[in-house]
Amino acid sequence: MINIASTNDLYSSYREKMQEIADVKFSSAVLQWDQETYLPEKGAATRGRQIATLSEIAHRLFTDKGLGDLLNELVQRNDIDDRGKRNVVLTLEDYNKNKKYSPSFVREMSEQVNKTFYVWLEARKNNSFAVMQKELSRLVELKREETHILGYQHHPYDALLNEFEKGCTVVLVDKLFDDLKAPLKNLLDKIISKPQVDDAFLHQHFDKNAQWKLGLEVLELMGYDFKAGRQDISEHPFTINFNSKDVRVTTRIDEMDFTSMLWSCIHEGGHALYEQGLPEEEYGLPLGEACSFSIHESQSRLWENCIGRSHEFCGALLPRLKNHFPEQLNRVTDKEFYKAINKVQPSLIRTEADELTYHFHIMIRYELEKGLLDGSLETHDIPAYWNEKYSENLDVTVPDDKQGCLQDIHWSHGSFGYFPTYSLGSFYAVQLFESARTAIQGLADDVSTLSFNRLLIWLQQCVYQHGRYYTSEELCNKYTGRPLDSSYFVEYLSRKYAAIYP
């Protein structure tokens, strides 16, 4: 039978179906946000059931044969505009992938993630990896099963990498880290041989409420729209969106180190600006979603490091900091502050690591995840492996599990394959920022006056508005003139630290 429905009618039907699925997914996301911020302790078990039910419903809607037939019909039509065609092609790819999962597997994975998240919280309270080892082990089993569901050619980890960065493989990441490890280690050794900068003034008592006000102020300066978002406290800072007009961030506060809160706000603010900048009219469709996890991370890293740790930003921000903390910072100079917040020192906590040593944290997690997925490591091996690699790569001794293998939320969320995108995002950030500096004459002057409107317009035009239209590499090529090139990152670090550690 020939389908005589107009393309416009078919596309409208497709849009309605996708937005219905998005409504279910984002309803689940609201429950997850509440789970990590305000949920009463006794509500955990039922909340897991609620999220699992919604996940199963969304999966059932997205793998419905009627949607598949509609997508296959639309993809054959030649009278759809370019953006509409791209939406359909990407959705069909997602549809075919999701058809590989059974509803029972989706539900079991969701329930197991919920269990593992709560035992992770308990394990952190008890400072004991053993508390979560059993549930994490079951989650790893499910992730191994997932690699077979999705399929892979060379390494099971490829299947999960591809979920976060399309086309990414172990071969690509291995080469990237192999090429970077020596130059980063050489630069680190040079810095360690120099006199260390003084950051003692950062480790005084900074009132929690004053820090909170400061974080909100900085987010607003960046351009974060509080009428389309909010900030809360969580165990692990994150950004979550339900649409481009409801994008929420969280932070955590250490009263003995305000930089932990402040740069967390800037980092999550970068993620949030991306989400708030996505095209509202594409809600539920691929072009209303971020390009990739690496490009998403590039936006947080661009703001956190290229902007937030720049000399111009530090000089402009310091007077505001002194208004909030006059006793602690009144005698600190711009130069002292800039050096202190860019101090390089091997440390235990990934989220608080400097720009250089951060990538050793990622390499350790990457190698560990590969081992868990190919079976060369089991979950009971994690603490010993972790401690050994931190000693080997960063020459630090891990004192306990909380400051070691329990510090990240990712495994309790089942996010295996995510960590490499942090390094990729850092490399994309520097390359994109170099292009922004070329395109925006006087950008440094803008930063020195905390004026970010021109940068936001550039990011909107070059990153935000496209959604998933381009792959990461296509976007990078289009707006930087070449594929991802990690030499930009090495040069950026070398130039920056040569001035801090002469």
C-alpha cells in the first residue's frame, strides 16, 4: 500500500511522538534530580521503582513498530528540509540501537543503577568500598551484557565509548593518551622542580552562606538564566536539563576552600549555558540535544579553565571576592590569586585537580574501566588497582576509599565509558577557545570586565544552535579549521605554566 500522507503530516506525527517520549524521559529526570537533592532517605526504594517504570515506558514508546515504520518512510522522502532530514536520520539510528534492548533489560539496569547509587552514598558515609562492592559487581555484569547487546568489533569497551562519543574507540583513546602522557609528565616534572606557589590564603574559613551568594553571583555574570534554572546542593556537582527553559545545576561547599565551590559553579555553569542555548523548537528531537558528551565537556572546561582560570578573569573577580571575604583576601594581589588558583600539584581528588594532573586521573579511570569490561579486572580489585596507579602516576598515597575509588558518582550511575570524554572535552575546549579569540577581537578585554555577551553569541552560533547536527569532529573542523589536535592543549599549558613557574 502506498503511503499518500504528506511529508509535513508525517513529520508532524514524528515530532509529536518524539516529544511524548521526551516528556516521559524528562519526567524521570525530574525524579532523578530530586533523588540527588531533596529525596527523604526512606523514599529511595520506591523512587527506584518509579524511575525504572518511566524508563521502561520511554523505551517501549521509542521502540514501537509504528515509530520505526514512520521513520523508515520519512527517511525515503526527498522533500524534507536539511535540518528535518538530519533529525530523522539521527532518530532512526537511535531507534535501531534501542531496539536491541529488551524492556526487561532496561528495567533491570534502571533498578540496579538506583540500588548502586544508594549503596555508593552509604559507602562514602562509611568510607568503605566494600559496602558497595556487591551491587557494583552486579552493575558491571549488566554493563558487560550491554556491550554484547550493542555489539563491538575489537574491544567491549568500544560499545560503551560510542554511547558517549560517537565513533570513539579504545584504539583512538589509547593513542591519544599514549601521545600525551610523556609531554604532560615532562611538563609536570619541570613544574615540580620549580619553587611552589603559595596558596595558603585559599585554605582559611570561608562562610558557607557567603560562598553560596558568591556562586549565584558568578553564575549570573556568566549569563546563566535563573528564570530558566536554579542551583542546589548535592553530594556530587552536576547539571541536569528538562528542556532549554529548565536547566538546573548543583554544587557542594567546603568551608575551608571556597575554590571548590566557585570553580564547580563555573564548570556546571558552562554545561548549563549550553543546555539553555539549545533550540527550544527542537525539544524532543536530536537537534534539540547536545552534540556529544565531549563537546558538552568542552563548554564546561572552556568556562572553568580558559575563562575562569585566566589572568583577566582573576583580576576582575578578585575585588568581588574581597567584598564577600574581606578578612581572608584583603591583602591578596591579582598575581598571587592567579598563581594560587592555577597551582599544579599531584593530588587525590579528580574534580579539584589542576589542569595538568587532571588527565592522569582520567587515564587511571579509563584503564580501570577497560579492565572491568574485558574481565581482566573484577570489582574487588578496584581499591588496590586504584591505589597502585595513583602512586605510580601521581606519586600520591591514597589514605582511604572516600578519597580514592569512592570519590566519583559515575559508576553508581552506570556511566562506564564517560570518563575519556572529560579529557577529550578539555582538548576541544582549548581549540575552540583559540578560534573564539581569533574571531572576537578584544575578547581578553571583555573577560577583564566580566563581559561575556560577545563570547556567548559566538558559542551560540558555533556550538549551541546546531544540537546534534554535526559530530564532534565535524563541528571542530567547521569552526576551528582542523580536526581535534591535542597539540593546542599542550601548547596552552606550556605557555600558561611558563609564566606561573618561570
